Amino acid sequence: MTEKDFFKVTTLKSVLELIRTFSCVGQEVLPLGQSVGRILAQDISSDIDLPEFNRATMDGYAVRARSTFGASENLPALFTIAGSVEMGEVPTVSVKAGEAVRIATGGMLPDGADSVVMVEHAQALDEHTLEVFKSAAPLQHVMEVGEDLRKGEKVLSSGSIIRPQEIGVLAALGQTHVPVYRQPVVAIISSGDEIVPIDQAPGLSQLRDVNAHTLGGLIRLSGGIPLYLGIARDNLDELYNLCRRALAEADMVLISGGSSVGSRDFTLEVLQGLPDAEILVHGVSIRPGKPTILARSNKKAVWGLPGQVTSAMVVFHVMVRPALEKIGGRLEKELGKVREIPAVLSRNLASVQGREDYIRVRLVGQGEQLLAEPILGKSGLIHTMVKADGLIRIDRDSEGLDKGTPVNVILL
Amino acid sequence: MTEKDFFKVTTLKSVLELIRTFSCVGQEVLPLGQSVGRILAQDISSDIDLPEFNRATMDGYAVRARSTFGASENLPALFTIAGSVEMGEVPTVSVKAGEAVRIATGGMLPDGADSVVMVEHAQALDEHTLEVFKSAAPLQHVMEVGEDLRKGEKVLSSGSIIRPQEIGVLAALGQTHVPVYRQPVVAIISSGDEIVPIDQAPGLSQLRDVNAHTLGGLIRLSGGIPLYLGIARDNLDELYNLCRRALAEADMVLISGGSSVGSRDFTLEVLQGLPDAEILVHGVSIRPGKPTILARSNKKAVWGLPGQVTSAMVVFHVMVRPALEKIGGRLEKELGKVREIPAVLSRNLASVQGREDYIRVRLVGQGEQLLAEPILGKSGLIHTMVKADGLIRIDRDSEGLDKGTPVNVILL
């Protein structure tokens, strides 16, 4: 039995099912002002009606709608101005038939009024008399009690991302502090005898540790906190010890592996020896990214990533990011869904059946269309990633895509 | 002359030209690991060739391509295995005609070799003898010196956003620290007698300060740092003093204005009285957002925003965000360009010529299409923003959009 027989390649779909089996990190409570972009850890119900009073939504006059019926430019209805509503104060006047009270947007409707006539449709003849030129319907230019949020109603769901508008709802409910999922800590271990820290000048045949820093950026943009554990030389004990430390200090572990077959076997051997270890995936049917390994140890995900930085980035976007979002508390239906945008392929692309291909593209506006323009160049070149706006996917069962095909672009 | 005659409405296009006249904030230097998402403040040129040596991009054997010519499954070429290349070390062997040297992905090509034969296309007969089954072309599976980045070449531009791949390039160049633009500080002043801080229970007719917190979230997501200055009651001096403080401490000022005509005049009066003040915009031909004010004082932008939170959000997305990006150092061609995605309108929408309309939409996948589904409900309701994924724009010269029209969705 050769080494290749062990290489039972998993589909991306299966990997994405496996990542759902990892548990979420714990929770913490944050001041509202620091919670944007974080994941809500509890359902939020409204404990008030919003608004708590009938509010004017236009500047004008609070009236009984019925008193305006039939009013027109030619035959204005006449009203007695009974006073005005001060902002932030409960009106001291009430409105009877044929009376109008001045009110500004956001003001509280006085008793008796059910409608607001816009300034534009009225004219004060003197301090006490108003002409109205248009019929108003009941509740016109009025936001009713509870029309925005109703007391007892569930308004936000646990697992959703907190955007500015969710901040707005939480502020309206007086939530100065918010329960959120903690940001997952993701350990990064680089491995390989040829890798040197970025502050060192690499000797001839050596390379700076590009991958760890690139992965760190990806982790931050995916809501995690990177924990750099340094470089393990090609030495079983060194890698094993860094993995143990990573499992103790982090919620997920990335090994930015040596890129050769030997180095990968080496990572596999270390992963198999970790406490309570299970190799879930050893090879994925995508390109680039085939040599990816996923293991579980102490209930945590440990990834062995391809050594080429461009391949590692693709694997991060299509597998690691959804996994990170999953343990970070995101709703399952939203995993990996962010940052995909539709475009149209600019030229024919060939592919091989039986594996998913990921192709770097640049987005170019062309009239009302957005074109996805494949970027040429060898797969290992980082400058091609700098030129790229995103990735497109060619399905396993496809032999390629024709020019003009609609594609979804995963933004990089 | 009535008050309305002063209301010279500006087009959004003109506002977007005006925001380009504000200057950028200063710069700072950050550790590379903290720079993701920030704006690069200098052009970066490569001071090295990357790679600095010819690298193998596959596991296999380094050879002279010419020695493999004519090789096939039926007629393999025979090679002498002359040694192997260790990762991270300069090869001690060289390759002569008919010789092969073991090499792993990322290894440095030995002298004399110009090509790599993949493991899959070769078989070692014994320790010293290799069969090769396929012709290799010169430079096959080799990344040449300088093929990724060339010494002296400009690789990153000042004003571009630092994504993980830019981090990768900076790491490859050994840039442990990065010059970036400082994050603009944006002061937020709420105004209005009806507004109470969010930790207070609003009395009947009062409202919690939803806008300040919503704007704070928007500022953070746009690369700024919010500075909450609290609530100014409807009192000229109070608002004036807060504006002076804002201009001293921040790079831009947002006044989350009272929503009534009176309150807006009030804001205008205060803005006119600020040092070196110039009112640039008083009213914009968009809906919602018409009552927006933009002033310049001490060379800084001061915005008077509409009082309805939903309107303020729209104004932020279409005007304030690009302005914030501009002073934050973003390239002009990229201002406000992020986060727009194409979709197709799900139903007919009416509009009024002469102003731009912004409509909240939910995005719904339908087969390969992404549908933009307008969200109904009064404009002031914050729950409609929670349900929304984005905004679509109806042009000034349009009377509406038909179902099926391609639209760009500004993600919320």
C-alpha cells in the first residue's frame, strides 16, 4: 500500500458539514459602543413599545382628520390654532373638532388628534386661524405607539452580526451593554526549515514567514484574534510542543505547513499524536488547497494548511473562515455567506472534472455589468493576490465556464 | 424673501465633489500585525527580487529539461540521482546533463538545473537511478528569481486599503512596521430637547439617543473613531460650545440634528457662527436626506444630519462615508466604492423626477440571481433597517424602476 492510498480526498461540501460539529466559544458582555461587528449571544426582545407615544413624522399641525374632510385649494377648511406642542414635553393642550395644534417632527400627538397636516398644506391667517388646503387621512404623518417595535416582540436573534442598525435598536431599548460571543483566538504555527521571521534577512534559499502574517490578517477580518506562536523547524518535538501550547491557549489552530509531501506527512504525524486526536480530513478535492488537513484535538479544530501562501488564502476563505464564524457564534445559515457578489465571467475558463477550481479574478465595471476577469500567473505568486479582487469557483462536475457565465465572486 | 428661498438644494454629485476638497489626516506607523484594514500612507517598492532564487513549485527532481526531451511512458529517460536539496539550504550539488537531484516544493534549484520533473512523472529504480516518463520544458515547475516581485518595482500604492494579501507582500519585504493614515476621529453631537441618554428611561414624549450610537457604529465600520460629545439641548450656546470642542478634538463633526424645521435653522445658525465658517451645502436633492447641511469650519467638515435615524443612515452611507474615507487617505477612485453589489429588482418601484431616491431592500437568492426586494414601512422605522440588507438608488432623471431592472445595492 503506497502513501497515495491513504490520501482519501474529501469534498468541500463534506468539510463544510464537519465544521458545524465544533462548538461555539463562550460569551462576554461589551459596552454597546464597542459591539459593532460582533456576534450577538442572546435573543433580544423589546421591553417597550417604540415609539411609546403617537409621534408626528412631519412638521405641521395636529388635527382630527375628520375636520379636514373635503378641504381643497379652492375651499380650504378653517381651524382654530389651539396652541403648540413643545419637543420632549407632554402636550398641555388637547385637540377638539375644528382645532389645530402646531407640532414638529418627533413631537407627541396631543389628545384628540389623530393626524398631522403638513406645513405645506396649511397657512396661518393670523395667530389663531389656520387654513388647510387638503384632506388628511386618519394616522397620516403619525407613527403609532408600538409601530416600530412592539413590547414583548423578539427584535434581534442570537447569532446575528451587530450592524449599526442593530446598535440603533439596542440603543432604543436602553441596552448600554450587550451579550456577545467572545472573539475566537486562533493560534498560528509556521513550520519549515526554510522559514525565517520577517524581521530577519532571509539567506539564499530561505523565505520570510509571509504566511503567518497573511493568515493573521485573514483571522482579524473574520472576527478572530490571531496568536502568533512562531516557527517550528522540521522537528517532530518542536511542532508537537507548539501544537500543545496552541491547544491550551487558543480556540483553533492553524499550521502553516511546509509545502512538500514529506513536510505534510510530518504535520500529519504530529496531529495524530495530539491528545484525543482524530484526523477528520486529509486532502480536499479543490484546487488550490488539495493537501489541507483538518484534525480535532481536545474538541478543537487543528488545520494543516498548504505551504503556498496563495493556496493557504483560498483554503482560509472557503473552509477556515466559515469554521471560525461557526465557533464565533454566527448563525449556521450565514456561515461564509458574507462578501460574495455576483458578476459575469469575462472569458472562457477550462477546468478538470472531479475537483473544484478557485480562480483569482479582478472585478471590472462594464456599463451596468460587473465583469470577473481571471488573473493570469503562476498560482504561487502573491502579487496575483494583490491584483485580485476575489475568487470564483468552478464546480466539481464542470469542465469549465464559458465567457458570459454568471459567477459569484468571493471578495478577497 | 421667505425661508424656503434660501434652501438651494445641492445634487449628491456636487456634494461628492465638495468632499474631495477636504484634506487628509496625518500619518502614523503601526506594527504590521495591526495594520489590516488600514490605509497605506506611502508607496511601497520592493527592495528585493522575490523569490531571490529559482524555486521549485512542485515536489520532484531538478533536471536539465533538455535531458528529458523525448521521454515517454514507453521510452523513459534514465537519470543518475546526484543527491538532494535540503529545504532552507543552498544546494551543495549541481546538475549535469543526465543527472537529477531530489527537490521539494519551495526548494532552491541547484546550479545547472532549469526544470523540475514532478514525482508523479518519475520513478526511482534504485538509490542512484531514476526513470522519467515525460518531457519537461525549461522553467517548468520553477518560479524564477524576481518572478513575483522585482527589485525596485512599485508594488503597493499609497491610499490603498491593506488587505491580508498586502500584509503578505509587506511581510515578504520584511516590513515589520507600516506607515498608515491615522484613523479620523469623528465627533458626534446629538441635539434636541426630546433626546435623553440611552441609560435613562425616556419620559413620555422623549426618546433615547438612538442616532448617536447608530452613527458611532457606522463611523467604526468606515475606519473612523467615534467621539461622543453628548446631547445639546435646543439652546444656541450649548450647541455652539459643543461644536467648538468637537472642532478642537476631532477631524470631522456630525450633528445629529433635531428633526423639525426650527431645529434645523438652529443648527444652521450655530454653524454659520463657527470660526472661519462656510456653509457649503444646505439641502441635498435626495430622499431621504434632503435637510442635510455641510459646512466647513477650521478646514474641517461639519455635517448637520437629518433627525430620523433611518434618514441619517442613508446620508451617512452616500455622503459621510466617502467623506470620511477621503480624509482617511483612501484613493479617490475608491471612495464609497466598497460594499456595492449588483442585484435585480423584484418589483416595480415608482419615484419622482428631480431627486434621487434611496430604497431599503432585502437580498434574496433566486437560483443564480440575487433579487433586491424593497422593504415596505414608514421611513422612520428602525426595524425596517434591521430587516434591510442594503439600499438601492433611483436616479434623479428616472420616474421609477421596472421589475427586473439591474440595480446596485449599497450594503448596510
